Amino acid sequence: MLEHFPATLALIGIVVLVSSLLSGWVERTGLPQVAIFLLLGLVLGPFGLGLLDLTLHSPALEAIATLALFLVLFSDAIGVDIGEARRNRRLALYVVGPGTVLPALLIAAAAWFLLGLSVPAALILGAALASTDPVLLRSLVRRPELPGDARIALRLESGMNDVVLLPIVALSILALQVENGAAAPNVGRRLLGLFVLGPGLGALIGWSAITLLEQIRRRFGVRRDYESLYALGVAFTAYAAAEGVGGSGFLAAFTAGLVIASLDVELCDCFFDYGEASAEMFLLLTFVAFGASLIWIGLSAVDGRTVIFALLALGMRTAVLLPGLRRAGVSDASRRLIAWFGPRGLSTLLLVLLAVFAGVPEAERLFAIACLVVLLSVVVHGGGIAFFLRRRVDVVPPAPSAPVRRPMLPVVEQASLPKSPATADVPERITIDELRELWMHGASVTLVDVRTDRTYRGDALRARGAVRLPPDDAVRTARQLGLEQHATLVVYCA
């Protein structure tokens, strides 16, 4: 990818430093992080410092794109809350079914009519442009200001629609190869690998890995940070096994992630605690690589018909979801938010690149058109997300300037809390009976629920009077709630 290995390390270091330093500012302003890294790629690319230059035929591009799509699919799958999907079954079926397939078909029809593409090529473009990008949506779905049903719909759509669209892309690529006589003898084997071997091996490896991990946990214990690495190891193993027997490694990785999500919530939480940041760093590095030169190819595709198509492609999802979500039981305010916030980003580019790597006709044109739509989406949807988040932050009421002060915790009660040698140098633990005794003495004690979102949503049991502080947004939430700074906090997470 780069001429010298030190330059490669420098690029990785720049991405890590910039993403870390800007994380708080991006979180507060709501500006699309993707746009920042596309511009960073432009600065480092041939139009800037000349440190990074990728073309569609660069060997490194295929490795980067393959790993990025693999991480997107696995992260999407392991992030699916199975219990939440079951509780909102009608909404989930709609956004992943008709809400995904209909926009793909309508965009494909527009591509066939306006751009003169063949039917398989139009289907590739339609499926890719129907993919809702999870990277661009990440800052939005994490915010508590977003209505609950809107968060559920966007999380389910961005987490699961790629696995619906990937087979459309793969089958269309196969159809184009068959038309050229390149893959006709292998059609049966390719279909078997796509729909049977890939998902089957992914499910088997995911189940076997969870079973083994549970046995090791019971006997010896496993560190949480290593459990996140274990999850990534499961995904890599599933991908390699499926590819080794002619199956789809991408679907194997997705299925393995889905099995983990359904069988081992603790492993999922460990992945999000430790492994998600590493995966996100690589995806941001991928945006830098695209921003160097590749994504700007979209500007060369600008003409009257392509611009009309791009606008239709961005609006097709809204046209389908806005009336359709009414029947899915979604409130009007959430329905408008869901229909509007459907950004196209990295997953779109990665799906189109599958056609480029397969060497099918018209693939490079498809990629240029997809780049144009993604650039427009970063401006339109990314700007819309920033405006929504900024407006919501502005209307949050300020914390009370003079909160009511309850009596402080008496010294005698602090001393009465038991300390064992194992907990002498760590924060005190307290039993339920001791907590009740403190309340009886009028102590200022606040019960705080800091369970992860997945665990919190999946458990109907709530401690009476507990304040909910999400662990990844505790400080800002505490300020919004106006919690007393000098109160004693009793925190629980299980």
C-alpha cells in the first residue's frame, strides 16, 4: 500500500492519534467522523503529501477491503440484540425484509433505466446502495436523545441488512461471469458455498467456540480483555474455514457473530468493551485509504443522468420506509427519523469492490457511481445527523444550579462497612441489608445501574429507585440528571 514500511506505521499512528484526540469533540458536535478521515486521506494522498496512493488494481486494496467487509459483517452480527429483535419482531422483519429489498430493487431499476446498465450490474449497484452504513450511524444510535423505537430500527437495519444484500451482489456477480463463460461449470458449487457451507460452518464454529469457552470459564476463568480477542479469533477461524472449502467467508463470519450474540451475551459485552475500538480504528484507516484518491473517482462520474440517479438512490429508502413503517407500529416522530437517517458509506463501497475484484464488466463504472452517492450521503446524512444531535443537545435542560442536599453519610456507617483483606485496597462492597440500613439513617446514597445496554434491555428486573447511567456515557448522563456530586454512589452491574 505504501512504498516503505515505516510510512505504513506512520499512517496507522496518525489514524490512532487523530481518532483518539477528536473522539470527544466529534461526540459533542455530532460531526461525521468519516468526513474527517476522508479529508485526512486526501491530505496524505497524491493530491497532498503523496504518502498514500491506492488504485482499484492495487494488491493492498483487496486485502484492506476484504478485512474491512469481514469486520463490518462480524461487528454487525455480534452487535445484534437477539432479545430486542424478538421483542420487536414485526419492526425487525420489515426493516431487514421489505425495507431493505424494495429500495435495492427500485435503485436497480433506476440504474437500468437511467444509466443503461445490464440487469445484473444494476442489481449489484442497487444492493450496494441499499446498505445502511453502521459506521456513519454509530454516533447517532449511541445517543440517549434518540427515541427508543428509532434506535432499535436503525440498529437492526444497519446490523443485519448487509447479510440480505450480500447474496444479491454475489449472485449478480456470478450471473455476469456466466454470461462471459468464465464460471459456468462452477455455478452449483458456488451456490452451495454461498448458501450452505458458509453459514453452516460459521454456525458450527461459533457454537463450538462458545461451548469451549464456557468450560474454560468454569474451570479456570478467562480475562475479559482476552475474551474480546477470543471473539475476533472465532470470526477469523470461521472465515478461513469457509473460504478453505469454497464457502462464503463473509457469511461464515456473520453467522458466527450471530451465534455468539444469541448464546453468550458476556462475550459480546467483552468484545464491545475491548475489541470494538480496534475494529473501529481499522475501519477508519480504511476511510483514510479510500479518501487518498479512490473515493474522489466519483466526481469524474458527474453528468446529468448520474446526478439524477444519485439523488433518487439517496431518496428511495425514505420513500419506501416512510409509509411502510406506519404499519410496523412506529411512532410518527420516530418514523421520520428512521426514514431520513439511512447513510451510505463504507459498506456500500466494499460491496461494489467485490465486483471489481471479480473482474466483471462495468465494475469500475459501478464503483465510480457508488463513490459519488457515498460522497453526497456523507454531506446530506452526515450533516443531518450532526444537526439532529446538536439540536437535541441544545434543548437538554441544564442541571439544577442548587440541588437539594440530603444528609451526608455518617462516619459511623462508613466505618461499619466490612473490609476483607481481598477488598482492602479496592472500592468497598456493600450488601443489600447494609444499603437498607444506610437509607434508614437518612444517608445520601444513590443507587446506580451501570449495566451494559444489551444486559439492561434484556433483563426486566430493575432495582427500585435506581438511576440508569450507561457505562459509555455516564458522566454526561449524570450531569443531565443533576445528580448530587457529593452523594455516595452504590453501583451495580449485574
